[in-house]
Amino acid sequence: MARLDGTFFLRDTVEAAKDLLGCYLVRETEKGRIVCRITETEAYVGAVDKACHAYGGRMTERTRTLYASPGTIYVYLIYGMYHCLNVVTEAEGTAAAVLIRGGEIVHGLELAAAYRFGAFDGSLTAARQRILSNGPGKLCKALNIDRSLNNLSAASHPLYFADELPELSLRKRPASLPVHIGKRIGIDYAQEAAEFPWRFWLE
DNA sequence: TTCAGGATGTACT
DNA sequence: GTACATCCTGAAC
């Protein structure tokens, strides 16, 4: 099965976050398809995690999506101008999700650059490619993701995940590829939860 | 090269 | 009113 459906996300959030590394995020826009290879994720588990918007069972209008069925897309606005993309994990009614922090564009590079930088001038330096989608806010901008996608199923048409895309010669991540593990970023306010080793990335 | 500060809107106190 | 799962710019070295 190439496309990941709800069953992939119906399990431990930390495991799902690790397994998403090297998978492909496919964005179908009206102007074409963009594919991003996921290289950085973080786990957020509401029950035990002060950094999670739904810590301790908080249920508000914004966090409602975190309790939805596994594989649901959770998009929120941060610092007034950037979006962050998450996928809901674990059983419906449990608040947990994986944050997609970064990736590399492997298909639709020019379209992604146009979304990211505005007008695309036809050339893309190596330096610009590197900063195209190496952060959660940047990734969302490059893939034209905003809150209109919040609460959609990740198995739906405009945005979905896949572990391989044979038609584009994109294969599964080799099991031998090392996964780096560390502390999460930007959550110093979360006290001991800031120390949880719940951030995962590839080279 | 690193670092401080500002942009900016929504959720929640 | 305050804080926020960020990013970019410009100044100092």
C-alpha cells in the first residue's frame, strides 16, 4: 500500500513520527502536484505533554481536531503569520498528533518555489532550495497549506501521505537509514516536557 | 558568522 | 492583555 490511510496513524504517536520520516507528502493543487520527502517530525501527545495544545484533555474550538480520527489533518496558525501541519494519531477521542517540521521537495520544485517566494524567476540557487521547506512555517508556505485544510482526512485528495510513489521513481526509505533523535524545538515554556526526546530527523 | 528584534492574528486568561 | 509548536532582516563582529 503506497498511500497511508487511517490505520497507519492508529498507533503510538512516537512510533508514527519516526516512521513518517522518509515518507512522501503529496499536495495536489489546482496548478499541479508537489511532493515532499519528510525529513523532520515531532510527536505531541496531549495526555502527558505540556507542549501539546490539548494537554490534560483541554478541548477548545482550536484543539477539537486533535481528538478526531487518526489520519486527520490538523493545521493551525502560529505567531500570526505561519501555519503548522500536523497529522492526528492514535484512536479517535485521544489528543495526539505528529508535527511535520521539514522536508525536501522532490517533485514540483518550481511550483513550490512560486508559492514560497511569490513570483518565481526561473532560477533557484542551491541556497534557496535549502531554505525552501526546512521548517514548519516554510514547509506550509511552499505547499500552499493553510487552515482551509484543517480537519480534512489525510487520505483525501488535496493532501495525503505515501510511503512510496513508483510512478515518480520514489521508493520507501531504507530501514538502514539512521534516524536522529533529540529534544523538540520552540517549546521552552513547557517545563519538563521540553526535554522529551520526541523530535526525529534524517540527514 | 551569530544575534536581537519585529511582524502579525488568534486563542485563551 | 499576553503568549504563542516561526521566520526574516539588519547590525555587529
